[in-house]
Amino acid sequence: MNTGIMVDCQNHICNVVLNSPDKLNAMSRAMWRDLKAAFHIIQADSRIRCVLLRGAGAHFCAGGDIAEYPDFRFEETALRHFHEEEVWGALDAMLTCDVPIVAQIQGVCMGAGVEIASACDVRLASEDSKFGAPIARLGFPMAAREAALVSGAVGEMTARAMLLAAEIFPASHMAAQGFLTRVLAPDELEPACLSMALRIANLAPLAARLNKKTLRALKAGVALESPYDYANSAEHAEGIAAFIAKRKPNF
């Protein structure tokens, strides 16, 4: 089976699959680069209204592909390139993508998996999923921007326990911290995620992209440029007209 990032876009929904099931979808360097490329393409395609991101098989992502680490981690320049260009390049492509991203999380979600999930907008998980970043066992810290992303998403105390004590948390804990939108029985996860993606895709796509820009600007503490330039858009007119006419809008 080919491994990597699988992308399949149909009916306004783009399925992005972390596909290395023999390694529990651990992220190789090539997968990080492919994930970045995939989200650059998604961002540029106005037909896409929602991304559904999941891991192949029974797990989301077990972290990084440790088998590759001896090839580059012991030299500072190569290590910097890996984190700043490959890993953060992919995460930044997700964070700056204006298309809503739904994460379908099952099984293990560790290290790189938590980082990728943290870059998603809506996170649904099976009740038997597990979360952590036990890289202290491997003798290295989480890169600064990755740590800031994870801490902002999971909460500071959970991030500290993950990084300092290599703690693994159940889905119930992550939901209580506000990291998960919903926790479901394993057999309910896939249909619930598809339903969420369809719900988003059937709503106003321009409004969704503008909402993501607004939320990103608020988090960065900056003013949004031209926040009302949607005033004369066809989508705006259709939404108001449909409400007044008591009919379903056609976005």
C-alpha cells in the first residue's frame, strides 16, 4: 500500500487521510511536506467548503516517524529545518487555511497527532481515543511554535502534564478541557464526522472563510482588514432573501 497523505475531494468536501497504518499513521518527513502541499491546494480551491481529516485504519496519528530521526535530529541546522520548514510549514498551512477543518480522531493521538488536531477547527473523537505528547521519553522537547499551538488548544496544565510527565489522557479529559467538540462511541464517530462536514458544507462558504479570518485576527490581536466588504456579495443577499421568503438558501 502507498503511504503518505491521501486527498479526495467530492461534493464540496475534501477528505484528507494520514495514511501510514502500519506505523499507526506516524508522520514521516515526506508526509509533513505533502500535508503542507495539500492544504495550499485546498486553500486555493473555492469549490471546497470543508475538510474532513482523519487517520487511516484504527488510529489518528501516533506522532512522528521515529525511524527517520537518526538521519537528521543530531545536527542543529537539519533539526531546525525539520521543525521550522517541514513540520511548522504543514501546521501553518492548516492554520492559515480559510476552509473549515473537521478532525476525526480515533485510537492514538500522540505528539504530531495532537499538533495536527490542534490546527483543526472542530474535533470529534471516539471515547476510547488517547492523547499525549510523551517525547520526554525520547530525550527532546517540543519545538516552541508547536508547543504554543498545543498549549493554546489543550490548555496549559494539560500541556505541561503531557510534556513534563509524559501523561496520556483519555478523551473525557480532553473534552473537559475544551479540546474536543464531542466524544462519541467508536461506531458513531465516522457518521457523526461526515454529518458535521456536510452541515458545514451546506452553509454559507464565504461566511465560513470570513469567520476563520476573523477568529485568526482576534487570536493574533490584530484588526481584520475590510471586515464589511462582503456587503454586496451574492451569498449575503441570498441568505437574507431566503430567510425573508421562508425558504432554504441556495449557497
